[in-house]
Amino acid sequence: MTKKILKALAGEKQKIPPIWMMRQAGRYLPEYRETRAQAGDFLSLCYNSELAAEVTLQPIRRYGFDAAILFADILLLPQALGADLWFVTGEGPRLSTVQTKLDFANLRKPEEINETLAPVYETVKILSKELPRETTLIGFAGAPWTVATYMVAGRGTPDQAPAHLLKNDNPELFDNLMNLLVEGTIEYLSHQINAGAEVIKIFDSWAGSLKGNDFDKYALEPCKKIISALKGKHPNIPIIAFPRQAGDRYIGFAKQAGADCVALDESVSAEWISQNIQVDGCVQGNLASSHMVSGGSVLIDETKRVVKALSNGPHIFNLGHGITPEADPKNVQIMIDTIRNAE
Ligand code: CP3
């Protein structure tokens, strides 16, 4: 039996597409909130392999998604590279910043990350034993640009201005940081694959703020380097790239980067995706995550529209971005029933 997600990634069109959701283990689920409280806080949960595996499994038990995504965070890599990291409740992540040559010199080497990240690899090992046979295990990392935006600013920023400034004012330092992140990401993902991850997803949440040559240099090129290194070591590993908000740069991205699938956010329509992206192979997306909050007949109609528009080629059903804490768990079930019970 080939798993549904792996079939889609191999280019197979399926009558009922496989389904999973970004942030499917998260605060909208009461069982997640309970386990997080048991762990103490978010980062303690990420580094507690047993509990991280437990929250990864929760949405699989509740909904029977076709994929489980490792419970961790893209900011664990900067932490393993030596940045301080903490989360302010209700506000988001905070990190020590990398803005000078000295800040950069204080970071660790790519091969030194594994001691800090060992519990994450252990979570992957537990999951590969405990997941149902039909469920695919997805490992992930942030793309270098997105991770760099947090490392430079020390927090999330609406326009990624601090990272744009550093890349323009001190390109040598910024390129050094990007190269370190490329190498660190290869190391991190390679260990996840060795531990049992069956698919890798690369999250470039802020790719949309890169235009023109910058997009090629800081979104496409790093992604290409990571994918080529991973496929060199693990020839059969399927890879999903997510250059969020890339707009017309979504066109040809998977091919150029060497990815098996491109994930798309909801700023592009499913009909446009079908015509411009799915012609090249598997796509993932792209129901607006706001429907998980608002529900109703619009949720059903929009779910059907996405499935129909992408029914002519390989498709993995997902949201355009992560499900939010305000989402109603009942709406997730309605979405799944709409997809799986479609006549
Ligand atoms: O998708 C999953 O279910 C797997 C786990 C996962 C998390 N973060 C858990 C998480 C994944 C794949 C991520 C990726 C991630 N983390 C991204 C890229 C995708 C995206 O959403 O754009 C980014 C930018 C981050 C960084 C990050 N982590 C931010 C900005 C925040 C705070 C915002 C928020 O939603 O609270 C986090 C925290 C975070 N990561 C939570 C979870 C479940 C919420 C923490 C909590 O439980 O309090």
C-alpha cells in the first residue's frame, strides 16, 4: 500500500485528495492546550520528545489526517546555532539579534546543532513507530530567508525591514548568515530523514517580501541548494517547498528549486493554480484558514471549489496558511467530510 500523500507527491492524481493542515497540532485543540500546560510552555513542549509526539498524534487520532507534521518550530535551528530564544505569551517569539560581525562570530557551526536538536530527532523516531501505517510523517525546517528575518530582527516583523536593511547595508555579513542557515538546515533535515521523516517541507513564510533578483538570490537559490544536498544524500525523499505569497514567482518554482511539490497560500486562486502551477506537478493548498473560524455554507462551498479546481492533477489538500487558535474544531471535521464524502 502506498500512502496517499506519497502517491500525490509522485505525481498521481487521486479522486479524493489526501488531506492535512498546517498547524494541525495547535491551540484550537483542547487536548493540545492541556498537553502544553503539562509541558509548562511551548519550548519545553518542543524539546519533550514524548509530549511533542503526543501532540503530533492528537489531530491524527481526532481527524485521521493523511499526514502528521513533526511538532517543533522553525526557530529551534537558530537556538541550536546559539541564539537565545523565548516566547512571549500572546506576542510571539523573541531572539537575541544577529546584526554585527561579532554577533555572527558567536554563532555555532552547522555540525554543532545536533546536541540541542537531539530531542527533535527522538520525537521523529517515536512518531515513525506510533503513527498509523497509512499516515505520512512530514519533517520540516524554515527556509534561510524566513529564519534570517527572525534572527536579524529578534522577533517577527510585519515587513521584514531589519533583514532587508542588513542585506542591503552589509551584504557580506548577510550572505554569511544565509550560508550558515543553508548548511545548518541541510544538517537538521538530514537528521530528521535519518530518524524517519518520509517527506520534508521547507517553510519560506516571508518569501513574498523578496522581489526581482532578491527573490532568486534569497528564496530560490537557498531552497535549491538545500534540496540538491538532501536529494544527494537521500535520493528518494520527496520535498514540498512553500514560498508563501510568491505570487507570479510560484510559476516554475518547484521545477527550478528541484522540489516535488509547491504549497500555495490563499492569495492565488485554485483555478489559477490549476492552470499555471499544477501543469508542472503536485500542488498543495489552499483553502483560506479563516473558514476554520467562520464555518457555515461558505466553508463547504469553498472546500468543494478548491477540490474541484485542482481535480485535474496531483493535489494535497491543505489550508493556505496555519489554522489559527480561534478556529472551531467542528469546522475542521466539516471540511474533511466535505472532501471525503464528495460524490
Ligand atoms: O504545523 C504544525 O502543526 C507543526 C508545528 C509547527 C509550529 N510552527 C508549531 C508552533 C510548524 C511547522 C511551525 C512553523 C513556523 N514557526 C513558521 C512557518 C510557518 C508559518 O506559520 O508561517 C513560523 C514563521 C514559525 C515561528 C513562530 N512560531 C511564530 C511566529 C510563532 C508565534 C505565532 C503563534 O502562532 O503563536 C510560533 C509559535 C508556534 N509554533 C505555535 C505552534 C503550535 C504556537 C505556540 C503556542 O502553543 O503557544
